[in-house]
Amino acid sequence: MKRCTQDHPPLVGIGLPVYNGARYLKAALESVLAQTLTDFELVICDNASTDGTGEICRRFAARDGRIRYYRNAGNIGADPNFNLVFDLSRGKYFKFFPHDDVMEPDYLAACVHALEENPDAVVCQTQLRFIDQAGQDLGICSSDLYRAQSSRPSQRFAEAILTPHNCYDMMGVCRRSLLDLATPLQSFHGADRTRVAELAVLGRFLHLPRPLLKVRDHPERYSRADPSARNAWHDPRLAGTRSVPTWRLYRNYASFLRRPELQGGEQFVARAAMLRWWFVNWNAVRIGVDVAAAFAPGIGGFAERVKQAFSPAPGIDQVRKARRGQASSSLAASGISEEH
């Protein structure tokens, strides 16, 4: 097995930020150590967990020298911890790895091979297989960002900001030389969308039609959290503060128009996409909801529930809706009626 040292950095750096992840952490770490591509280093940043996370991490670090474990003195917030785990990592390629996900054994090998074959690509991601708390299969979904594979940065940018998606492209295997050019993750709801849009400007996305990454859906996930608690999740210092995250998201998108990749004719296409942004995906309404929620926090959760009734979020909600539709079709075909 090839070992990374100070003189031999790893081919792939894996960054695992975690806070109170003991319930699912063991399965995640086992999946890292089972990778067929062995030239990697796993950097764990424990955000001052109060459960058994530290014990699990120390046990795995003692078991394998490719694991480096750090524990923050206090909870610095999710986004600063994501930035920290990236800063501490090394390697030609990098992957963020949530503590509740599970990689199939050939996940890293498949993504790295695709990136090696496509030097103009910035990130490679596979299909996602959603699982529940117990690890049971919920369904498979692919990326919605098909045009992010374009050779034109303006088309990739337009796809990233106009097409609903689940942001899991940023959790793929990334080319670190390009990721180093990206803005650090900021602490607000939607910061992951900022990262995906900026990656789209920097290079092509690769999507492998194989479900090699398992994404766990459970009640503690950020996407299931009360919207009024999101500021504190991003950074505890923001607890109780007012914000308009959708407007902040738009301002970040606008800042990318100054990047050299979007000059000349490419900028015209990108600016047209910025204009269209107001009229898609409920964005104009979202800003109004954000302003109202800053003064009446319950409005945010109510608005999200209303939106979900008409437009399920990409990813797990679409998978669950499809499963319900399949179950209803099966019942109808068997002549059994559903009772409520």
C-alpha cells in the first residue's frame, strides 16, 4: 500500500468535517478504508463534538496512518470547519466527505480516472444512491446539471444558477489546483450553491452514470433542520442574527462575472443568465420570504413547506416522491386501495 508522507503527498485528499456524528461515522470511515484507490489521506476536523465522535476518530487514526484527526477547541460552525478541513489537506485531488455518507469501494478510482482523462474538468461526481437511517435503499438520482459538462464557462454558469439541483457536485472529487482558486465557503444558507456556480466557471463537470456514492437521509441532516436555526448551524456567532441569504447568494453570483473566464462574449451570456435568475425557481419570492423571516422566523419554514407541495427539492425529495408514486401504482395494479 502506498503511504503518503511529507515527501510524498497523497494523490487524493479527503476532508471530513464532523460534529456529533457518532451514529453514522463508523460506516463512513470503513468505506474510506475500503477504497480500491489507496493513495489518499483522510483529514478529519471534529467541531468540538460532545458525543462519541472523538473516540471513533482516534480509534481509526490509530488503525491507519493515512488518517489525520484534529479536534477544534470549540464549535466554529459548519462552513468554517469545511474550509479548515480543506486547508489542512493535501493532494492533487480533493473530496469533501460528509460523515453520514458512504462511498462504494471504487468511487475514488472511478472519479480520479475520469479527471485524469479530462484535464479541463474541475470535478467528477457519480450518481447518488440515497439511503435511510438504517442504510436501506431509497432510490438513485443523477445530477441535474447536464450542461455543466459544456466547454463554455458561460453555459456552465447559467446551468448552475438557473437549474434546480442538490449541490452534491461540490461533494465530488475536485481538481485541487482549480479548487484553490475558488472563494472559501461563506456562512449563509445557499453557500454551497455559490461554490457549485464558481466551480462551473472554473471548469467542466463530469458525471459518471454509476451510483457509487450513498447519501444518507435522516432527521439530523441540515436540509431537514428548522430554517430559523440555520444561521447558528453555519456559524454559532450568527445565532439570532437577521439575514437575507437569497440576496447574498445573488451578490456572490454577480461577483463571478469579474472572473477572466467570463469576459467578452461569455460575459454577455452570463449576464443574461443573471437577469433570468429572478424569474426562475421562485427566486424573487424567496428574497421576499427571507426579509419577512428575518422578523418572523416561522415564515421561512411555512414557505418551504408550501413550495415542497408544488416543487419537491432535487435529490431526496424527488426520490421519495417517485417511490410514493411507484407504491401507489403497484397498489392500483393489484386492485388494493390505499387507506389513510
